[in-house]
Amino acid sequence: AAAEKGGHDYFMLKEIEEQPTAIADTLRGHLVDGRIVLDEQRLTDQDLRDVDKVFVVACGTAYHSGLLAKYAIEHWTRLPVEIEVASEFRYRDPVLDRSTLVVAISQSGETADTLEALRHAKEQKARVLAICNTNGAQIPRESDAVIYTHAGPEIGVAATKTFTAQVAANYLVGLALAQARGTKYPDEVVREFHELEAAPKAVETVLESLGEARALGQLLADSKAVLFLGRHVGYPVALEGALKLKELAYMHAEAFAAGELKHGPIALIEPGLPVIVVMPSPKGRAVLHSKLLSNIQEIKARGARTVVLAEAGDETVKPFADHLFELPPISTLLQPLVATVPLQVIAAEIARARGYDVDKPRNLAKSVTVE
Ligand code: G6P
């Protein structure tokens, strides 16, 4: 068994380390003669041009990747994007027609809720695009177009490399739509693609500090609860960090959009409570950065134990960070690819410190094939 884990203490750690490859393999072959291509496409270019609204449906970690799809697709295409957990989607009579594109994201391609959401969308004549890690699974089989994530089989029940691969695939959907609609010039699409292609290198940089993230996890292991704060694309990252912690360490963990802090969550802050904050780059979104900085000051003043993920060289956070984890500089939309990694590691290490089996968390299944 030790050999299967490639010398790692647990599978999940091996899979965390495979993320640069998972992202690179997912992108490979999608830029052909200066154009973004999908893996399977039973839709015409005209069909893509006719799309006037996008719905993203998924469950669990795939849903968190879908939240990020909204930022990229709206930004690049100016199409309205809604995102919803698959189990809620079909029971509330969503407004769909043949100009709606429904993006179903599923690692396994067999999740019952996501499959049923897709079928419901098709009954309403919507077009369906699947993002899936499993060749020939039901969800891609029933879709009009497919992008496969090439993360390889994921053994750890808690999704890691399939998440970052899904984020990359979601961005490909955004670029493909921008290309079809002409909301971006062809050379801009190519430039965005190359930037995405450079992300695996940045993830490698994060992995060099894996030891630091592991130590941080060990330090937080006896906490009662952990809060996560993020804003803009940092918010889905915070949600995913909290989910990993619930799944692996059975710890009460909650994520909030940082702007909501004063609308309730700040009441939870008490001395010693760890709060993990995902900081945007000070260069990328300066406004967001300054708002989050004041959030850190507020929680620190109330005694929180602040764990800050910030861009390397960001001096402003230092006075308020009890623990600082530095992220390599990367563009705003791509930051989730680097920021999620330490949160995966922290959750796994807290679980280990508490004596739990990281690869087989209690009560959870790798894929949920009943509604
Ligand atoms: C289960 C797994 C999660 C996964 C979710 C969606 O809850 O434990 O890790 O994110 O299902 O699975 P899917 O295969 O559709 O991505």
C-alpha cells in the first residue's frame, strides 16, 4: 500500500501533488491553430453563438469549481451565469430554453443529482455541456459537448486534483464561449489560454511550501472550529477550504464572503478562534485587498487567531497575521488554483493530527449515485 501512495503518508497528499500535472493535462490539446476546441462537440458554432444564458450545476467540490466558472464566464463573455447545486436546480422550475447552456460538472460523471439536473435541462431543450473526469460516464454520454478533466483516477474520497482540473476546464468553457461570441479578440483568447497554461508552474511553487502548510495544520488541530473568509474568487476558495475541513477532520468549519462579516459572522469571533483569510493580490484588485485587510484587522482586534494566505511580498498583512502562508503572484481569476492547495493540506493535516483516516473519511462516498 505504501508503494501505491508513491512514498506519501496518504493518497490525498499524492493527489495534491499531482495538481500541476492534472491542470496541464486538462489543458493539453485545447488550443488548435489559435482556437479553443472542446473534447466532444455535438453543437454547432451557431449553437454556441445563440447561447444567451448559462447555468452551472454540480454537487460538493464540483459545485465550488462551478462558482468560479461564473466569475470567468461572465467576465469574458458578458453572458449571465447562474450556478446552483444540482439537487436544488430541477425542483424549482428553472427558466430554460434552447438558448440556455447548462454546464454540468462532475468528477465521476455518475452523480445522481447532477445527472437528473442535466436531464431536466434537456427536457426543456437547453444545450448541455459536461465537465467530467471519467471517460464514457453517464453525464458526458448524455451531453451535447464535453470537456474531460485529465486528473487521472482520484482515490482520496475528498476531491483535490479533480477540483483544480475542473477550474481549468471551466475556464476553457469561458474562453470557448468568448471566442464563439466574439466578446474577446482571437489573440486575447490565446493569451488567456497561455496564462492558464502557466498556472501549473505556480502550483509547483506552492507545493514547495507543502511542509509549511502541513505544520500549520498540525498547529490548528486542537481548535473547536475554524472560519474561512474570502471575497470575489477567494470566496469559493474559502468554501472549498471549509468543506475539506468538515469532510476530513469532522470539524465545524464555515466560510463567509468577507463583506458579510459585519452582517453576522463577526459575532462568532472569540479569542483564539482560527480564521483563515484568503487575500487577493494587492496589485490585482486593490479595492478588494484593502477591504479584506480591514476585515483582518477587525477580527484580529477581537482576538481571532489569524491565518492569512497572501501574495508573496504583501507586507501589509504581516502585522495582523498570526500565521502567514505566501502564495506566488498570479492573475486574479487564476488565484484559486494556488490558494486552494494549502487549504487542502491544512485540512488533511488537522485530520491526521486527530487520528483520522484522511483517504477514507467517515460517512462519505466518492460518488453519490442516489438522490
Ligand atoms: C461526493 C464526493 C465529493 C464530490 C461530490 C460530487 O459528495 O464525496 O468529493 O465533490 O460527490 O461528485 P462528482 O463526481 O459529481 O464530482
